[in-house]
Amino acid sequence: MSAIYVLMLAGLAVAGTFMLVFLWSVKSGQYDDDITPSIRILFDEEPEKKADELKSG
Amino acid sequence: MEIFNKTNTPSLALEEFEYDNKIVRNFALATVIWGGVGMLVGVLAAFQLVYPELNFNLPFTTFGRIRPLHTNAVIFAFVGNGFFTGMYYAAPRVLRTPMYSQLLSKIHFWGWQLIIVMAAISLPLGWTSGKEYAELEWPIDIAIAVVWVIGMLNLIMTTIKRRTEHIYAAVWFFIASYVTVALLHVINSINLPISLTKSYSVYAGVQDALVQWWYGHNAVAFFLTTPYLGLMYYFLPKAANRPIYSYRLSIVHFWTLIFIYIWAGPHHLLYTALPDWAQSLGTVFSIMLLAPSWGGMINGLMTLRGAWDKVRDDVVLKFMVVAVTAYGMATFEGPMLSLKNVNAIGHYTDWIVAHVHVGALGWNGFLTFGMLYWLFPRLYKRPLYSKKLANLHFWIGTIGILFYAIPMYWAGWVQSAMWREFTEDGFLKYPNFLETVTQLIPFYALRGIGGTLYLFGWGLMIYNLLKTAQAGSLKEVEKAQAANMTHQTHQNEYWHRKWFERKPVLLTVGSLIVVAIGGMVEMIPTFMIQSNIPTIESVKPYTPLELQGRDIYVREGCYTCHSQMVRPFRDEIERYGEYSKAGEFVYDHPFQWGSKRTGPDLHRVGGKYPDSWHYNHMEDPTSMSPGSIMPAYPWLLEHELDTTTTAAKIKAMQILGVPYEKGYEQVANQELIEQANGVVKRLADAGIETEPTREIVALIAYLQRLGTDIKAENNPN
């Protein structure tokens, strides 16, 4: 069953990497603000062409 | 706009830059075109199970080669290109910077399309490694790894060069998908090549099964799920023009999902030779998955709270709502199917086919369609050509999904119940497997109709999108403005300091991963071989003829309909014989356990029928089993067996630890002919004339060997 150790190692490597990135993201304040980012993505259209004007005829 | 000022301080100089829409359009076109091809092939495969004549008696169009073509096309070509379409649109916009390199984008695009073309050519030709969803041969595997890493590099560099401190949830999902799929693909595809078109998995039997389903499960997770969750977190709020219900929930959803997903793979191998603790671990994690999955679904649906009237009018939202609902259904069903008692019923049946198609047609398909209907008017600066047609597409597609899924659920339950039904006297009520298949043909026909409806909807979409594109003109680049993060005055120092502080850490982590992958590639084969020591003494390596026959079995994709794994259930032992033991598969590179029994299990087929039965059956299955829906394989009776590869194959097996004697490859072909002469003689006794060097002879030798070694142990004579 040695394959299982390979997979656990690989799984742990992925999970470990994710853990490091997670710690970094929390430490660096990625999640200090959990409201603005969700609103900010709605504002990247060019001002003269709002979504409403694109309504189909 | 106070919230806005937090990141874009007005005193800062704004930088102007451009988003590349052309790459988005190209990926979108590829999505549409390959999606149609994949679905068309799927419809063909569906009707082949109703009308076996549709196999056309040609090797290239037979179900065993068509089914891998279908799965590879819809997964890697349709969903893959769909992911890239959304990523190249969303990532630069949420990160407020153009993609890192237009050259990398182009290489990514053309590289991926080239891989798809190579897959579309090689799979019908029978060049396959014989592992589900990873059938492509090693040169294509290498190309996939390279192009995948190019795409990943492009995204990660874009993330590093972003003009906003915060990385939006969608991008997290994209990055996690890239990293994990890269690792899965590399570990599962470690093969030993014997020619440009043929290679052997370095893992054997149980080991190979474990690696394959670790890959298979996580490919569903990180190729079909997490990239599309990223798309959901961007395109659903954009289409509804309101923020995601809870951004906090999206963060919790992301981290819990990726941490739990990677451990759930063993639920594909319940009741097999995998150790019990591994099976239980897989089940526990699969049940836990319900929480983050439903968290994500609720987050998506609740985004529309108080705006459900919009769903009535907006076809894009309709598609997305059904997509998210299908995601919720599939991710409820998944954990349920991971329970051992439910899995015992569902495994090997059409229930699983229904389950994955709720995911593929509902979640991936409908989210893609919603995204495309939203994107095209924005790329071409024109309203959608026809809302009515899009609505029609929505309804036809939805009915198509129902027509597909309901008969398949029904078929799965019917067949499973028939398999395990005993008479009062304790005999199987349906001892002839074929009875449980012919019962399903009406369901298969309905499923084909469902698929056709879905494909018709796709046809409406391509017309609608083309008309939209024709009416407008592609806005190749889109201007945008944002402040550069590094110019921020008092945060400037802090930001830089952090960057330099974490750079060595990132570098270390990155190099560790690279080293780990490299190390594993070198180490895995070595210690896999050590563990390939048979635990059952009577299990011997395949003879050269059987090995050649086994490669024909792999080439023809027999595993797409036949399993080689008898589970330890009363009905299966009664029907097939002794249940399968781990030690019986130690020389199987690759394993051929299969995952679906459209036909019966074959692990104990050896010695069950005379050679002449197999010969006639392969020429025309209905001659031996009237009503059979198995394709005919007349070319096996004609084609000359390629014996020039025998020596190379034996040598490769020796490298992989199969204990052939030293120098055996020199005499292998001689022994091959001797054994083939024996088969030919037995066929001649039954009145069949053939040559020892026909492919059919090798295949018969392999089939007659299947599962017989263990009998030698029981009767030493």
C-alpha cells in the first residue's frame, strides 16, 4: 500500500501549502475587511456603458 | 463612495491600462465549439447503447473509444476553456491590472487547443493509457503539464502585480485549482513509455487504483468545481448587480472546501481491496464536504434575496440559479453515495452516470451558458441578439437535463435491484446479466433524447451568440484606471517591507514544491516496485501473448463497460465467483477495475466459456447473447498482432518490477507463438479457421487467463 503514503505526502504538501497561504492571507490583512471587496467588483465597468444600457431588445 | 476610497485614495495618481478582451473572446469561442463537439459525441455514445449498429463496426467509432473522447472533450475542452474564458475576463478586472503577459495568454490559448486536437485524434485511434479521465498518452500529458503551468504562471504573476491589496475570492478559487490540478496530473500520469503512443502506468493494481481515484475525485473537485465556484463568485454578483450574500462565507467556503476535498478520494473504492481505515477516512471527509459545498450554494442563491423578480426577467440569472441548484443537488448526493450502504447500491450502475451529469449538464453547462450570454453583449458592445431564443435555450436545456437524469436514476435503481434479487430457493432471480441490461434500453433511449434536447439548446445558443457578435464589433481592448498600490504614501513602506519579508518565504515554499514533485517523480517508481511483491503465490506474470491481449483490451476501452472487481457480496460471488483479492492485481499496469457495469464483471471470466465462444462473441456479440448491446469487434479477427513490440513490453514490465527472468524478452515471441498455436488449435477443433498472429487470439488468451491464478492455489493440480 505504499501508494497511499505517496498520496498522503502529496495531500499534506498541498494542504500545507494552502495552510501557509492561509496564514499569510490572514496575517497580511486580506480578510480585515469582509464587505468592501464584494461591492468593489461591481464597479469596474466603463462609466458610459452601464449594465442597464445593455438590456436586450 | 467611502468604501471606494479605502483602496483608491483619490490623492494618488491614477494609472491607465487596458484589459485584453480578444483572449476572452477566443477562449469563449473555443468553449462553444468544443462543447458542441463533446456533447455530440456524448449523444452518439448514448444512442450506441440503444442501437449497437451506431458503432458502425469501425474501431474509431466504437463505444470504448468514443466514451473517453466524450469525457475528455467535455471535461478538458468544454469546461477547461470555460474556466479560462471566465478567468481571463474576471481576474484582470478584480485585480485591476492587465494579464501579466499577452504572450503567455496566447501560448496558453493555442497550446490548450492543440492538446484538444491531439486528444481528438489519438483517442479514436486507440492510443490510451487506460485510466479514466486520464486516458491521454504521455506526450500529450507532458504538453498538458507545460501549458497548464503557463496558465498558472500568467495568473499568479497577474495576482502579484495587482493594483488592489485585496485578492477577491474568485481569484483564490482559480489559484487553488491550478496548483492542485498540476500536482494531481503529474502524480497520476507517471508512466513508463515503450513508444510514442504506448506507455504503462508505473503503479500496479490496487496502487494504481488508489492513485487513479485520488486523481479522479480531485479532478472533479479542482477541475469541475473550484474553477467554476470562482466563476460563480464573479459572474453571479455581476449579473445580479448586487454583492455576494456574505463575503465572509465565501472565505470560509473556500478554505474549508479545499482543505477537505483532497482527502475524500477513497470513496470511489469502497468494498475493494483498499484498507478499511482508508475507506472510512474517505467516507468521513466526504460527509464533511457537505458543509462547505452547501455553504457555497446558499451563498450563491441568497445573493438573489429580494431580487428574485430579476430572475423572472433575466435569462442569465435563470441559467445561473439552475446551475447553483444543480451544484447543491450533486454535492448532497456525493456525500450520500459515499456512505458504504448507499454506495453498495449505486456503484457500477447508471445512478453514478445520472449523478455526474447533474453536475456536468446542470452546474458546469448552465453556468457556462449564463456566463456566455452575459459576456457576449459586453465583448461586442451590443445587446443580446434574441432574449427569446435564450429563454428557449434555457427551457429546452432544463427539460433535457430532466430527460437525462430521471431515466438514469431509475435505470440505476432497477438494475441494482435486479442484480441482487434472489429467489426463495436462494438462487439469483436474474442469473443472466443480459436480462438486467435489456431492461434498461428504454431508459437509455430516453437519456439519448434528453442529451439531444440539451444539444439542440446549445445550437440555439451558438446562433444567438454569433448573431450578437455580427451585429456589433469586438471591443478588443478596454481601458481602465486604478491607482498603483506601491505608490500609496504611508502604506508604501509597509507594503514593501511585507513584500520583501515574504518573498524568501514564498521562494522557499515554491522551491520546496518543485523539489517535492521532482523527487516524487524519481522516487515513486522505485518504491512502488518494491511493493509489487505478490502476496498470493499462485499469481504469476502474464505470458507475452496475454500481455499483448491485455493491451488490446486497454486499447479498445473495454473498461468503459466492464469492471474487473468482484465485490464481497453474496449476489456478486454467486454471479461471478470468488471476490477479488488485492494480490491478484500486482502485475496489472494499469489496473482495469472499471467504474461502470454496462456489461458484466470480467474478473472471473477466465475459463468460463470456450475459446470459440469468445471468437464468435467478438465477431458478433448477438450470436452468443441474443439482444446484447455490445459492439462487434470484427477487425480483431483480421488485424495482424504487432509482435515487434513484445520485447520492449517485457523489458518495460521488468523495469516496473514484474519478475520475468533475465533475457526473457529474447524468447518472448517464441513463447507467444506457441501459446497462440494452442488457441488456434482449440478454435480449429470448434470449426474456426484463423492464424496465430491475429489480434483476436491474443485477446482470447488474456480473457481466458483473467482471474484464474487463484484457482490454481485452490487446486494445486
